[in-house]
Amino acid sequence: MQIRIRATGQVLLQHEWEKWVAQTYAKSLSGITEEAVNRFESDIVFEGPQATGGTVYQYSQQDGVEQLDGKWYTKYILGPVFTGDTAAADEAEYKAQKDVEQATSVRALRTQMLNDSDWTQINDSSADKTAWATHRQALRDITTQTGFPWTITWPTQP
């Protein structure tokens, strides 16, 4: 839980706010209620809605608090946000890093799928070796698909 101090606008975690109350008012609290928080000129910060949309490179990140209908809520934006003289280079580096992470994840899943189908290529297997060999080649070829590593069309098993 977060709590906003009205006088300063500072937002504290519950345990930090309890310490602030103890230092500022020389009081200890036995429980946090909306009335208790109000008594110490503060407001509970409720969880606001996560930011949605954006691209594969973005995620919802907290960006302060905002007041809506008399109550305080966490505010979320799509991030990360890059600023300053190196913003374009920093963003390009971030995206390249995320592409590598995603490609590594997709390759690991592909490798697991190949390992799980190794049995189909054993000489005494009753599996349709040609169909499975085609499927396994399609798995190997996913890295050449347009949109890799973010958009993958996984082949279906025979």
C-alpha cells in the first residue's frame, strides 16, 4: 500500500509512512484505516489501471500518482521513456537488447520442440518420418520467417 502526504505530495510505502507518523506525530499505529490515514493529513493511494497498447518493446510502468474523483491512484504510462541527448541511441540499444532476448527465448522453445520430437527419427519408430522431418525442418526455419523474433507462425505437428 502507498500513502500520499498532503502537505508535501510525497508518496510513501505503508511501512515508510508509519515511520513518518511516528517521527512527525510521536504516535505509533496499530492498524491502517482510511480514517487513520486522514487523521494524519494523508491519503491512501489506490492502484490505478495499467497502461495498455503500445509495441512489443513497451510495458506499463508507474509514473507517479494522480487524483481522480477525490481519490489518489497510481498513474501508469507505457515505457520505457528515453530522454536527453542520447535518447535515440539508448532506445535503439534497448530495442536491440529486447530483440536478442526474444530471439533467445524463441530458439530455446524451438530447441525443446525439436528435442521432444527426436523419437520420430529413430529407425524403429512407427511415426511418419517424412512428415516429421518436414515439421522439424519448419521448426529450424522459424528464424527466417518475416517478423522473427516477435511474430512466429509455429508449424503444427503431423
